[in-house]
Amino acid sequence: MRRLVLLLALLAFAGPARAAAEWDLKDGGLAVEAHADDHGRGLVRASIDIAAPPAVVFRVILDCDRAARMSPGVKSCRVVSRAPDGTEIREHTVKWGFFWPAMHSTSRVTLIPDREIRFTCIGGDIRACEGFWRLEPLDNGQRTRVTYDLWAAAPVAVPAGLVSAMMRRDVPQSLKALRRECEGG
């Protein structure tokens, strides 16, 4: 019975073939572009302007205590280790929905203070991921343009429509939550 419910949920989220194609969302200074293929691999490129200096945005993105508030699906975040060069190893537990089991991800995070956060999956349930957060100062450093770039592969074959639906839902929510946290709202 549980497999039947899971199959129905996957079909409901999969939607038409168009769901796997590129999509673009521009909403209140937020731009999101995403692609997904039939193997569960997704690529997201997004940007948002935030009325806070890059140093503030940098700290908020790295704050594990805020991760669950800002990113749908994130249940926990912890820094496992920090190297003298600024590289961190982080673990996240994520649960994207009722039918998905909780998954664990271990990432290597390379930091360029107040400018860039690069991450690569190195262990856990997620097969592969790589991406970055880039911070560009605007208005003499009073505001920040945040660019988010992610390539990820699901741990199991997932219909492209489901991957696209999750990206359409989660990425804009996360970026708007980041802006809220940074702007103190």
C-alpha cells in the first residue's frame, strides 16, 4: 500500500514533460532559473538583492541555527570540523516531504570571507552536489546581490517533474527567507 501511495505521489508531482524544461521566476528582485533531467539531476541558478552588507549575508548563510528556518527540508546542520585555511566540513539532515526518508549529506565548504561560499558533497545519501553562494556588494557595500548556483543529483532515480517541482517550491522560499533573516524582518 505504501508503495502505491508513493507512486501516486510521484506521478502527481511529475506533471507534464514541460516541467523538466527551463523555468524562470522574477519576483521582487528574485530571479530563478532551473533545469532537471530524467535522471534526477538538477541545476539551479538564482539571484536576489538583499538590503544588508555582504558581511551580514555571509554570516546568516553560514549560521547552522538558522538553516532549518531558511531552507525547506533542512532538519539539522552542524559544523563537523574547521581547518586553519577556512575549509569546513558540514553535515545536514534533510527531509523533503512526507514520502521521503530523512537523508544525510556531508559537504566540504570553502570560504572566502564576505565574498563566496563553495560547497561539494563528499558523503552521505546525496550522490553528488556542487555549488556556491557568491556575494556582490552593491551601493558601496550597503546592499548585496546574492548569486546561488547548485548542481545536484538525487540519491535515487527521480522523475524530472518531481525535481523541478521541488526546486520551484524550495529555492524561492529559501532565498526570500535569507533576505528576511538578513534584513531583520
